Amino acid sequence: MYLAKVYITLKPTVNDPQGLTIKGALHNLGFTTVEDVRAGKYIEIRLEQDDLEKARSLTDEMCRKLLANPVIENYRFDLEKI
């Protein structure tokens, strides 16, 4: 069994209104050294799979087909045997 830890972020050229809102709130709280904030998603998926390469392939396919929008988002993932 594997645990897939998926990290999804907006591409650098995509406007991030959520990140801008967080940056503004941090500045209002006195954290004025914050220069930039980019918000993203973190997803954990448990896979009933014993083969590492198959787990990697399945996770990549899930990211491409559903979890990430390849037009505006990048993704990466780590697999951990559990």
C-alpha cells in the first residue's frame, strides 16, 4: 500500500487572487517582510497497490485527469510505502 502526497500549485504566470488576499492579511497583521504568497492544494491518496511503478503511474494519471488543471496548474507528488 502507498500514500501519495500530491502538491498542486498555480503556474507562475497565472494570477493568484487568493495568494494576494493572504499577503494583504499578513501585511495587516504586521508581517510586512512577506513579499509574495502563492496558494495551492495538498491532497493525500491511499493506494492499495504494492508495485511502486504502478502506484506512480496511477497517481500521475489521477493528477492529469482530475486533480490538476494542466492549463493553469503544476503538480508533483511523493509516494510513501505504508
